[in-house]
Amino acid sequence: MKKGKIFLYCILAFIVFCVGCLATFGVYTLILAKPESDVYISGDLSIHFMELGNKYVGDSIYIKCGENDILIDAGSRQDSAETIINYVDEYVDDNKLEYVIATHGHQDHIAAFVSTGKKDGIFDHYKVGTIIDFPISNSNSEILQKYRSAVEKEVNDGATHYTALECFNNQKGALRKYQLSPSVELEILYNYYYENQSNDENNYSVCVMINQGENHYLFTGDLEEDGERKLVKYYDDNFGGLPHCVLYKAGHHGSGTSSTEELLSAIKPEIVCICTCAGTCEYTQNKDNQFPYQVTVDKLAKYTDAVYVTSVVDVYSNVKSEYTVKSMNGNIVFTVKNGKYEISCSNNNLKLKDTDWFKNNRRCPAEWK
């Protein structure tokens, strides 16, 4: 009997041991699974394509991801700073921008970084962690010189400053990829014109990808045709190609000299946001070549009808060639929450093809009919 009891106790102990192992394995499995769930939730982010408070075309894009606040560009003029600050202050609770990216040296992308003397610029208003900008410029404009001085002041006040080329090459402490949350990263893409001269200042644009798992969001500043083609070829040759992009900020405000077929066929965008004033005569009286160009509309239509535009001409005078602007979609906000994304705009959520301006000023591509 004694031996039988001992045997029984051994069997019971073995069973308890096995159950304990299974339970431990189960708990361990839950612990492993939980971060995946948390990663998915902590990956929530919002991308804001802002109207800039005047009639001029320009870019300023605010991105919120967890505790990270990012600003890509600050156009279109110095007085846009007040509009940008009023908007961004609704989201930034510590008066700090973790990352600032200036894509290239044109005023419609950098002017509002600089103070007017009477009003703070972006750099005066916010503490900045890391500034990333263009390695090359052909410009010697007054606003670019002011921008460089403002950057120098920020560095003296504690900011870190890298060029996009340093980031791509992981040099001097710069990183190609910055982790914004466990599942979201900011990636600085390679651009041939980071280290080669171009006759077009737009080609120096810093190119950025936000990666969120299998979802990708692309920003190319004002990169032009040649720059886009070289971008596509470089990634084809070295990384197996650019990924499909859920979101694409149309290059150069919807100009026909950007958003090439080579780029669009590579990324196959689902949602396109255009920072521009539809029908602006700021650069041309040719209606087909006013932002967004007819040719751009035709190219985008092959991939998506989910195209949104910040602003539109309101009143135009042929006599004085003057105009005022109003909101088309207004501030366009792309939000990802719990793995689902949506567009929400301050004025309306109409797609470009459904707006009165489009019906009166653009030929509708067959894909949108």
C-alpha cells in the first residue's frame, strides 16, 4: 500500500507539474499576444493637411502619434505661422515638436518657421527636438537665409539638426528610421538630389514615409518628374520597390510636373491629399495648369477617386487678376484608430470629383464617371 500511495502521489505530482507548465505556457502566450494588441492600439495616429490662412499655395502637415508631434513644412508665408500655431496648439500639450522636417528652401514650405518680428514663427513658439532638412539648395533668398538663422538659434537652444542625407546614411547620430510608437516609424527615404545638383529647387525635397505595419503614407514635398523617377528606380534597384501607399500627399500641390505615372504605378495610392488652392492663378492664367492640373487629375483617376483638396478660389477678378480663397475640404485629417483609417475634413468630406469647382473647371476622367 505504501508503494501504491507513493506511486499515486507521483502520478498526481506529475499531473500538477504538467498543468502548471501548460498554465505557464498559456500565460506566456498571453503575455506575448498582449504587446501585439497594445502595439496595434498604440499605433493610433492622425495626419493633418492644414489650410494656411491666406490665398497662397503652400504646405504644412502636422502629424500626431502617441506623444510625438511632427511638423512637415511651414508655408505658405510668414503670417501663416499664427494659423498653424492656433491649429497645432489644439493637439500639442507640452509646447514641443519632437520632429520638424523642412522639405526644401522655397518660401511656401519654410516661411512660417520664421518670426515676422511682431508675430512668433514656429521655431520661436515651440521647443523643437530634431530638425531634418534638405542637404542642398541653389537659393540665396532672404527667407531661406532667415530660415537658416532660425535653425541655428534652435540648435543653440538644444535642438538637434540633421540633413536628410545624414539620416538616410545613419551618420552623425542621425537615423534613417525614427520609432514613433511600437508599430509606427518615420522613415527618411533616399533622394538622388540629396547629393547631386539639380536646376530645379523642388528636386531637393526631403522624402518621408510613415510606416504603420503594412500601411504606408508617403510625402515627397515638391519633388519633380526627374526626382520621382530616380526615387522609384533607386527603390526598385535596392529595396524591391516602393510599397503600396494607403495615403499619398500629391507632389508639388497637384502640379502636372509631379505625381508621375512611374511613381503612382509603384505606390498605387488609395487616398490622395492635395495641399493647394484649386484654381489659383498665383503661377499661371492657363486654367488647365492651375492646381490641381487636369493632367494630374487624369493620372490620379487611374488609381483612386478619393482625392481631397484643402482650398479653392472664392472670388476672382479678371480685371485685376486678384482672388480670394475659401475652404474646399478645409483642414484634411487622416486618422488611424484601432487599425481603421478615415478622412474627416473641417469644411466637408466631398471628394474632388463631387465639388462644384471640379464640375465647372475640369474634364471628368472616364474612371470617375
